[in-house]
Amino acid sequence: MTPTDRIHRSVDVLVIGAGPAGLAVAARLAAAGVGRVEVLDREQRAGGIPRHCDHTGFGLRDLRRVMTGPDYARHHIAAAIRAGAVLRTGVTATGWAAPRTVDITGPTGLERITATAVVLATGARERPRSARLVPGTRPAGVYTTGQLQQAVLHHQSVGRRAVIVGAERVSYSAVATLRRAGAEVAAMVTDQPRHQTHPARHLGTRLRHGVPLITDATVAELTGRERLESVRLRHRDGRTAAIGCDTVVFTGDWIPEHELARSAGIALDPGTRGPATDAEFRTGEPGVFAVGNLLHPVETADVAALDGRFAAGPVLRHLAGVPWTPGPLPVRVEAPLLWISPNRLTPDGPRPPRGRFTLRTTRFLTRPVLTVSQDGRTLHRGRLASTAAPNRPFHLPADWIAGADAHGGPVRITAD
């Protein structure tokens, strides 16, 4: 098939990514009467990461109930279809032919789709061992959490004794997955001075599974020929030690799936590494929105789904002809803060969803004072009520944004 043989058609809204955020925005838009809302996903099944997570904890914030990951995914798939959205799986967006015009490939061949609005909901992924530059041999038995969950889902052997690299929320999901697969977890390893999940989650894992937590340590080397044999750790004080295991799971260290955004020339935020967006999920490309963990790697599935719900309003306004005026002011953070979302604002525009910004830090901060300033002028200063931990969200109220100068320099956030 030559490029001129492509099927070329139009839709009202094209959503790329059928995880919680993409499905939620599609359901809201279709229910609001938008003509054709089409959702694409390169996976063979819709639902995103939750469909691989056979444990509870999903749905509390958006559905007000607790569900397993597969049940949660099924709920959002059914809601989108029931509302009238069209779901297409096994379809990959390969690039852009023009503004809001996407080339795709799938079971029916090559297509070119032009949409009045495009919503990018491509999510985030964990960095694998290769991207973390961990030296050593290349044996079998090395996974990310996603690869582990896929293997268990397809009833593949994942070894007998594992080490988990990371001690954040997703790391504890990996413990649950390994235990259900019959594997022992020899240790969890983190370069931080303590774990970064909810204390009750950590305590429950320790009491139920007896998993030791090794802090202030990094993986220095993997050894083994055909199969992994050990993981060598380097402690902060320079000591090294080896743990015998046949499986290692690298968890967390998320990066947005931003390739499609980059190929459109959409500006990326230097902190999140996802598209720079304002409080209405608008990117710098007219008609192109971004939602979910593409923007804030990584939040829980229900937070991503709420993003989708909130984004439906701005998309509807765009479809109604409201001018495209994304926030002109960049919002930046300074070390030890890592990133903030949203990261652009309009002083006289809407506040972010739930009236707050979401931030991350690279290290533990005990009740830090957060200062918001612009061109040397303080817009807000307040103490956080709790400790800010790496790999966990904390929030900054947005009641200061009206005081920013739309024609001034970037807004800066510092922590003292």
C-alpha cells in the first residue's frame, strides 16, 4: 500500500491511549453528545496498567469503591463503550501528517485520521535495567514491574527468589505479584533512607511476607550466566554485599510515553518530561490535549481517570469554538523539588483540577516551607503540614495564581 492508498477520514475527538485517563475522557465526551469519539491503543486489550494488576486498591477516588485492577479496567472499558465511544485496540499511532492529523497502522492497514481535538493519554513506563546503566551480565530473570505482571498474567515462570529494586507504591505491588506467583522476596532495595509508600502498606508487607527493606543502597552489578544468580549492592558508605536470587524487578523510575508528543513538536516540561500543559490540559499545539500519567509520572489509576473527567470540559469548550489560549507562564521548581503539574498557567484563567498543583521531590523534606515567587516578588509562602517524600505526590494550593503577572518571568517554586 502506498501513502496515497491510506484510508483518510475525520472524527470529532481522537483519544490515543485506552488506559484510565483515555477511557474516562472518552466516556465523558461521548456521554455529552460529541459525534464520534474514537480511542486507539496499541495493546491488544484496552484498560491500561490496571488490567495487569490482580490486587485490590483501585477505584477509591473516582468510583468511591475498592476494586481489583482487572475489574477496574473492565468498568472503564464498559463505561466508554456504553457512552458511545469507539474503542480500537492493536492500533499504533506512527506519526503526524498535519496538525491534528495522525497516521496509524493496525489490523485494517494504514489510516490517516484528522480530528477536531486530539487527546494524548499514552501514560508512562518504568525505566528498564538498560536505561539505568546497571552493569553486569545479561541473564534471564530481569524484569520491570510491568514485564513481571505480564509474565504472571500469561502463567510464565518468574523464578523462586527475587530482589525488588525500589520501595515506592509500585514496588509493593511487585511484592504482591511475586508472592501470588509463588516466589520468595529476598529483599527490597532503595537508595533512599526509608520507604516511600504509605506506612500501613509497608507495615502490612513486612508482617505478612517478612520482606526486609535495605535502605541507602543501589544495585552495583548483576551476575549470572543463563539465569540471574545474584545482585550485588553498594551501600552509601561504600560497603558492598551480594544477595543470591534468580529474579530482580526494577520498579518505578517512571518516564512519560512522550514520543508522539515530541514528534508533533509539542514542548515538553523539563521536570516531568511530559508535555507542558496548563490547568485545562492544553499543550502548545492548538487542539491537542494531554492527560493522565503522560503529565505526572506516576499517579494512581484513579487520579489519572479523574484527569480524564476534568479534561472533558476543556475539550468540549474547544469543540464549541473557544479560542485556544494556553497558559503563557511557565511554572518551574528548584532542587530538591523535581517537578510540578500543571506547569503553565494563566493568571486570570481557571485553577488546576481540585484547586491545587501536584509536586514531587528528590529527597525527604520534613514540613518544608514552599515559596512561590515571580521576578523576585513572593506570591505565596506556606508550610507543608506533613513530610514530603520522594516518589509520592504532595500538593500546593493554587489560590495565589491571580497575583502572577501574565507578562512577567517564569513562576518559581522553592522548598526550604
